[in-house]
Amino acid sequence: MAASMTTTAPTAVRRESRLRENIRLVLSYALLFLIALVFLYPFVLAISTSFKTLPEINERPVALIPQTFTLEGYQRMFALNVGRWAFNSFFIATTVTVSNVLFSALAGYSLTRIAFPGSRFVFLAIIGTMMIPGIVQLIPMFIVLKTLGMIDSYTGLIIPKMVTAFGIFLMAQFFEAIPREIEEAARIDGAGRFRMFFQIVLPLARPAIVALVIFSFQGSWNEFMHPLIVITTNQDLYTLPLGLAFLRGGLGQNLQWNALLAGSMLTTVPMATIFFFFQRYFIEGISYSGVKG
Amino acid sequence: MATGIKQQDRQDAIAGWLFMTPALFLFAFFVFIPIFFAIYFSFTDWNGISPPTEARFIGAENFRVLLLEDGIRRADFFKALKNTAYFSLGVVPMQTALALLLAVVVNQRRLRFKSFFRTAYYFPSITSSIAISMLFLFLYQRNGLVNQVLQAITFGLWQPIAWMADPRGLFHIIFGWFGLTLETAPDWMRANVLSLPVWDWISGPSVALMGIMLLNTWTTIGTMMVIFLAALQDVPREVYEAAEIDGANSRQVFFGVTLPLLRPTLFFVVTLGLIGTFQVFDQVYVMSAGGPAKTTLTVAYLVYRNGFTNSQMGLAAAIALLLFIIIFTLTLVQRRITEGKKE
Amino acid sequence: MKAKHFALLTLLLAVALLLAACPAQPVAPAAPAAAEQPAAPGVINLQLMGWASSDAENVRLQEVVDGWNAANPDIQVTLNLVPDYDTKLQTSLAGGAPPDIFYVDSFRLPDLVAAGALLPIGDQMTDVDDFYPSLREAFTVDNVFYCPPKDFATLALEYNTDLFDAAGLAYPTADWTWDDLRAAAEALTDKDAGVVGFAINPDFARWIAFLYQAGGEVTTPDFSAMTLNTPEALTAMEFYVGLVRDGFAAPASDLDSGWPGEAFGKGRAAMTMEGNWIVPYLKDQFPNLKYGITELPSGPAGKATMAFTVCYGVAANGRNTEAATKVVDYLTGPVGMKAWTDLGLAMPTRQSLREGWLTMYPELEPMLSGAEYARKWQFRPGFADVLDTINSGLQEAFGGLKTPQQVLEEAQAVGEQVLAR
């Protein structure tokens, strides 16, 4: 804004309007920072509270700095095997992401670049499922997994999530935009479809892949409803959100806020770290998700 | 040459289906087949405990109980539908408007700290709904941050409330200011419509539900903002420059130029919001379990509770199917409006 | 760089496919999988599923189970305590591999019986008549005694002696009446200090004690009709709700607590009505709290309290029901029951253990005495709907959104639908 304000005018009127302009500017920035505070302060308070003792949380629930710094909450969480939950979350998110990217890319490529008979119908059928809300699939998913013996297992947590309609849609959108001449050249060189896909088209799709990796990982890391029905008794298979949600009943009826918030932060921090490193891709990724298509 | 093309077509067909195999296989097992199951079980009395093969086919009985028979089942279903509708009607406009506003502000060319603001506003969107729910449960306590902030900005006028335990409806509270309570309400307000008294239908969202609505808005604004930003960046700069030359002020530019250009995105965001809010589940599971007094019972949570806790899987499947039909219809209506506006 | 990238991708994919290829293989062996372990031929492995409780309780149960395992190398029991129990029990029963032995709350029993999930084993237990008749009844449906009670707890009145001393009031006694309770709650309420006389939640499982004390009933004895829309029930509800509306009592959420026991422990309420579970909780969380326990006050129709009890159920479609029954017989038999209840967390369900337990825990006598006149917490299948309705109604009545009469009418109507199913 400063650039536009550099022209000086020595008259009183000008000075006054410039003053008003400056006040307005300061106020707008103050408002923007205030909004930022509304979005960030809860996290700051949660981190601080996770290091407080229980009596202190009862006494001063909104104080920012802990009077007595304690790891009680985190110790409680680690005693509850939060390390294992984090491993599961990470392992599941990674596997789901890798397979989702690969299978979505394969399907998206096949549906847009190879006009094989039936491709149109398959494409519509798959995209149509994006309309079906997750809650509708909850009960039948449980029945299918039960029939396949996948309840209480990693397979039950991972396999149903290995490809998503959204992933296929995203990749298809991207492949559609790549010029066909590129493949023609390869075909003349005698390349088969596999080589074309892996050596030529896939590397070109990097932006879409990055976006899908992020969506997939984030979705899987935060997923709650699916593990809720897949995991019945095997507590070694808890993911972070699942274990955390159960804590509300599991710690006795007492609300041990330092442990609950420690758990929340342990769930948030890894995702936040990834976010800060790959921020640009997060925001770019969203813009691929259909708006521009 | 002709045979070459034919051979190539055949190879392509094989490759096409081959590339599709993993996705098709997964979709068949985990999407298409389950949908047929869902439909089938909604016509049975399966309790979720005995083997599914023992489920009895009972025709449309579940749907009759949910839609036609006066009783607790129908009352619960419409209560959940009412809560979900209030939730959606509150959250979708709120998050869309705020997200659009923030996007326009953050998109200003001359704004400093742009990436900081963008990051800060987007941050809650990336976190787990469970972790956030836990956090807000803490903030919503009677002596928690939300009450204390409200007290500070009202100079002590605000009376602290236990947000997540407060079943009072917003509209009921407002009616109360004008002396309209259940006791003074006219008789027609006490009459039952679809197993719920009219008075209950017009309750507005309860304080507890508003707590979840605020949380939901807070977490979704970021995503919606980024979607708007992406669309805003596609608007050619010349359009704004032309408007400025014409002497339009910023409000005129927004309503005259920006908003019309963003219309498709706006509808996309609204649809996304509708689908999302009609399925709200995680927050309810952690924060209120449908309470207090069933005022945060959403349709999604009702499906889960009936199916997985109260041993009425068949009934739950029927509710889920009805929810699907509702969302589907809403989306169609939404699309109709979009297309209408485009002309 | 790119080659490396793809190598990694391929590796991860290989892992994923490998995982996909092998059948369900939980990391910690579940009971059926463990049964096939070749290491110990002829050994039957059983899974006992329950809900997690306080640490002390979980540890003691493990010790009792370890005791069995050491003495019976051929039947090994694994303890699995899970959260969100009702859901998990239902899904694991539906999952086709049910736990061999599991906790069954008396309230939930009719649903499980109706679904055919339980094997009736009650009468195969050692010395069946030794169980308190009221507790046996809590696990009896249509004259079949399904499963033996593992322990029980009754509601009693807990009071903060410091707050009573400060107010100059005499401590509650077993012959208190409702009027005494109300007067004391009023005297102990200190708005400025944020302290109320009595912490009670909008909870059917607490109000029902007042219903019985007022001479009311939930249903007729044969469950043919609901009896909630009666003057007795109205008296009980008006008293219970009145305490809150007048400000002498408050639910836990209004006292910045998760449950009434926590509010009581924090000194935000001078009295509360909870069962035995509050004792270890207070000892653990609020070791400095000075409090006493006495029986619940009498209402217009005399004394009443609730007995909450849990049994060890054996799955009807379990693989090793015979071995499971043996284990349950040990756990609820004189030896196992004594080992479990000697910790003092819950009370023995066998009359023969009464005296021995009382000499160890004389201060909990009011809770054990309650067993004489305690009512069972068990109705008909689907009664969760009635429970939900009354809980919601109480919540609204606490907030002044509904009158006690309206709450009862609604509950009556819902109950009639449930009984008619």
C-alpha cells in the first residue's frame, strides 16, 4: 500500500485525508491480525495447557504460560501407547497415499488418454460415486469387511481406501490437458502404453500428483469414521484420531485435559509440520480440485 | 495400415482395461457392492448382532416407521433432520460469506504479510476433526476461553454458560425476550407435525449445536477461502483496472465485477458445504454424543447410534438411504439453480 | 533422482500389495488366531472382553486372571479392556469372532438375550443360591438365569465433611428424609463461592432411585404397561428437578466437571449420589478430600436405591463355551470373587463373602446395606429409547424448557411403544 501513498501534497486537506487513510490502514491490519489470532490462538492455548498440571488447569483454564511445567499429560499419552497409534496413522496414511496416487493415475490415464470401449460409462459410474455420502457406506462397508474377514486388521483399514473417485477425477482432469502429440512421438519410437505412461505422462503430471499426495495423506491421517467401524477390539491398531476420540470415555469420567490436549497436539503437529514445509502445494492443490476444471 | 490401426485399437482396449483393473476391483468391492447391501438391508430387520444371513426381509417397514408412523423412531429421525438442517443453514452461508470476504482481502495486490494471513486462516483446515473437537470442548467449558472472551468484550454482561450442555434453542431464547415461551405459546405451536411439536420445529439450533457450528465454520473457512483465491487469481487484472478507470469504489468493484465472475465457484463452494454439513459426525461423536436433550443429534450420528449401538442395523441403513436421497435432491436443486443463473 | 523416486514408490507399493495379499492378520493375536498357535498344543485360549476402568481396577483384574492362567495351563485367558464398549461388543458379536467371555451390564442384558447372543450359564455356577437374589434377578429374563454377576455397586449419599462443618450442619444419616436433604442442600449452597449443595446429573439412572423412594414404578411387574405417568412419579420428578431449578443442586457441566464425582472432589458440591466407583476415584484424584458416605434418604414411600451390576456373559456362538463357562465359574466363585472384590472397588455378589468384606471395608457399609433394598437396573429389550427420552427430558426440565409432567408424559408414550414392539 505504501507505494501508492508516496505522492506528497502539502495542503492541510491532503494531510488530513492521508491521516485518515493511515488510520484506516492500521485498523485494517489490526483486524486482519485479530482474525489470524482467532484462528491460531486456540492452538497456542492447547499447547500451553498440555504442559500444565490438572489442578492448574482447573484454577486458570485460560492462562497462557504454565506456572508449573509438567510432562504429565504426555506421559499419560505415551503410557496409553500413543506411539503405536502414531505409527499406525503414519503407516496407513503412507500406504493409502502411495496406492491411491498410483491407482488413480493409472485409472485416470486409461479413462482419458485411451479411449477404450466402455471407458465413458466407467468414468461416469466412478465419478457418480463421489455423490454418495460416507455415512451411507458405513453399514455396508462394515458388512463387506466382516464377510472378507478384514475387521480388526490393517488390511481392513487400508485396502478400501486404496483408490478414491476424487483421485481418479483429479488425475483425469490433469491428463486431459496434456497434448496428445507427446504420446504420438513415443508411439512412433515403438513405446507401449506402459512405457508411455510411466516414462512420459506420469512425470509430466507432477503437480497433480503432489496435490493428490497431499490430499490423500491429509485425508487418511485425519480419517475417523472408517477406523471407527473397522477396529473393534484390537487396540494395537488404533490410529491417532481413533485413540484420541476414545480417551473421552477411557480416562475415567474425569476430564484430564492435559492428556487430552497433549493427544490432540500429537495428532496435529505432524500434519502441521508437513503443512509448513509444503504450504505452497497445499494451496496449489486445492486449486486443482475441480475449480479450474 | 488398416490392420495396424485395428491391432493398435485392440492393444489399447487391453491396456485400458488393464490400467483400470485395480481401481475397478476396489470400487466393485468397497463401493458398488456395499451400495447394493445398503439398499438390501434397509428392507430387513437386521439387528447387527446375529449373522446378517438371519436378517428378515420386512419390505418397506423401516421406511414406514421412519416416515409414516407416529412414534419415537419418526420423532428421532425428524429431530435429527431438523438439527442437521439448522446446522447446514447456519454454517453454509456463514462460512461461504466469511471465506469469500477473507479471500478478497487476502488477494489484494498491495497487501503485506499476505502469505502469513493466508497460512494462518488456512491452518485449522488441515487438522484432525477429532483433535479440534477435543480442543473446542476445552474452550467451551463454563470457565473456558470462549466464555471469558465474551465476558471481556461485553464488559462482564455475558453470563458464562456450559456450551455443550445447553439445550436451549436460539429462536426459543429470542422468543423468550418477547415473552413467548412454551407456556404462553398459542395452541397451534403445541400441535404435533411429523411427531414433533411445532414449538420444537422452530427452536432454532441449540446452544450446544451452535458450538459445533462455530467450530465447523472455523475449520472450513480456510479451505473455502483457498478455493475462492484460486478463482480470484484467474480474474484478469485488466477487468479491475477498467473498473477503476470508470471510477468504481471497492464496494462497487466487489458487487459489480468480482462477485459475478465468481458465481461458478460460489456455487461449487455452497454445494461442497451442503454435502459436508449434511454428514457432520466426528464432532458430534466427540463433543456431545447427540446430547444435550438430543439437540445435537444429526442424521449421520443417528445412523451410527441406531446401527452400531442400539442394534437396529436395518433401520439405520434405511435412515442412511433417506439421507442419501436428501443430499442427492439438494445437489440437483443446487445444480438447477447454477444453470439457471448462468443464462 | 527420478529413478530413485520411482524405486521408492515401487517399494511402498510392493509393501501395500503384500499387505493386501495376506489375509486379516492382526498384530496382537486375537483369541481365535491364538488358539491355532502350534507352540502349545491342546491349550485353549480365551478372550475376556470388558471396559476399561480405573487403573487400580484394571490391574487387579489382570492379577486375578493371571492367577487363573498360572493354575490352569490348559486354558489361558487374555484380558482385553476396550473403550466405547457397547458398540465394540455389538460389532465383535456381529463380526463372527466374538470374545469368549464379556461383561454384560444388566441394562443391556435383555437386548443381548433377544438377539440370541448369550449362552445361559447362570445355573451351572457353583452354589447358585449364594448370589444375592436381587442380583440374580438382574440377569434373569423369562426365568432363565443367564450369567453370574461379577460384582455390584449401589448408590449412596456422599458428603463433604469440611463443607458440612463450615456450615455448622450435622452430617447426613441413614434416616434422613427428602426434606432433610433439601434443607441441607439449601444451607450448603454458596452462589458466590460457586458451590452447590448437591451434584446430580440429568440421568435416569439417578432419578429412578427417587422414583422408587416415592413409591413409583417404571412398569408393571410383568412389563405389560408403563407406569411413569403417575402422581408418585411426578412427586419424584418435581423433587429432583426442583432441587436444580431452585439452585440447590446442579449438574456436573455447570460445575466445570465431567461427572458429579469430579465436582464433588473439587469441592464444588457438598453432596452427591454415586456408587462404589467414586471411592477409588476420589482416593486417586482428590486424596485430601474429607468425606463420608451414608445411605440415600427416604422418600414418601421409604428407602430405595439402585444396584448396578455386571455379569460375565459367554457368547452363544463362541468356540470354547465349555472352557469359558469354567473360567466364569472361577471368577464368580468364592475364591475368584474374593480375590477380585478384596480390593474394595466393588462388592462381592455372594452373601457368604459379605462379613469378610465388611471387616475389611467398614466405611463402605452403607453401600453394602443398600443391597437389602436395592432395585435392579434391568427392563425390556429396546429400553435404551426410554432411557434416552428421560435423560433428554430431565436435561430440558433442568433448564426450565419442559415441566416434569411433560417429561413423564413423553417417557410414558415412548415406553408404551417399546413394550408394544
